[in-house]
Amino acid sequence: MVNINSIAIPTFDWVEKEKNANLLEWSSKDRAKILSVNFFNIPPDLPTIQNIHILRKMYGEMLRNNNGGIVSLDIVELSGFKAVKIIMKFPQNPGMAYLSSYTIPFKDYSFVVKIQASESGVSGMRDTMIFNKLLANGQVKVVDKNIENWFYDPYDPTISDGIRMNKSEEEVYDEEFPEHPLSVSRKLFQQIEKEIKFGKELYDVAKFER
């Protein structure tokens, strides 16, 4: 029978916070990050797992309507099962909170693996250092107090409002800022992608194929 224990992920020796039929949750030892697995015993409400353009448009609109922004969204395969991998950002005080998730849909169920990681203490160091570097080499400009070529939607260049990604959040800068919550989230997800395990019962149930 499919249940929340039908998938297993690395938990990084974090502290277990919650355990029930629909939620498993762990907190990092510094309490700055939360890892969770949700099980939904109902058909998923995703419009598709095949069309990346529909998903990026849907999530982008949803996030802009909820004071959030999209950093990345891709369709990936985890041990042969398709999943929606998304990194979202939400402003907080101080800094930014990042919510990264895999949505793994089946015809009658779905699982969501999430990592929440937030800036704390002195925030904005990554943004400031990369901004100054790109400003110095001309990749970013300030014209009449307006910043050009810094904020952008990663999938729709026509979007010019709302909470958008900035160039410092590109993955290429993660090595320079390994302790930044976005860098940490991406690194943890790399390990989850390698080590996630699916129970044999999931190979026998109907897949989500829209």
C-alpha cells in the first residue's frame, strides 16, 4: 500500500520534528533549514508533467500573485519517475527565504520533498558582492537611479515587475558562497537526487501522464 514511507531520502542527521501519515519533517541543527516529505493521498492538481512551458507560466503567475518569485523550474527524473523541481524565493526581514521542492506525481497520489532555507543575521552579502563585480565590468548598469540587467524572470523576459531573480542567484556563484541558503539548498538537492529511493509498490501503481 502506498504511504508516506514509500519514498526514502537522506535526512543529513537532522533532528526529526514531525512524523505522521502525511508529513515527515526534520530541522537542521542550527534550525535555519527545514526538510520535509509530504504525502497527498489524492490525485495531483498539476496541469501536466510533460509541458515545461505550461508549468513555468503557471508557477510564475502564482508566485507573482503571492509576493514570491521563481528562481528555476525544471522537469527531472528521479530513479525513472518524473518530478517538477522548483526553487522559489520570498522576501522576509531580513533578506530572502528560499523554498525548494520536488513534486513527484502519480495518478492517484503525490509526494512533495521540500527544503526551506532562509537568510539570517547579516543578509545580502552575496547580492552586494556580485552586484559590485558586475557593475564594475559593465554587465550591470545604473541609469538615472534605475538598475539595468540585474533583476530578471528566468523564463519570460517580458516580465518586469514583482519579485524576480537577480544575477547573484545564478548557480555559477554557489561555490563562492557555499553557506548561502540558496547554495545550501542546491547542494542538498543534488544529494537527494542521487540517494532518493522509491518503494517497489510505486513501480506497480499508475503514473501521472498528463
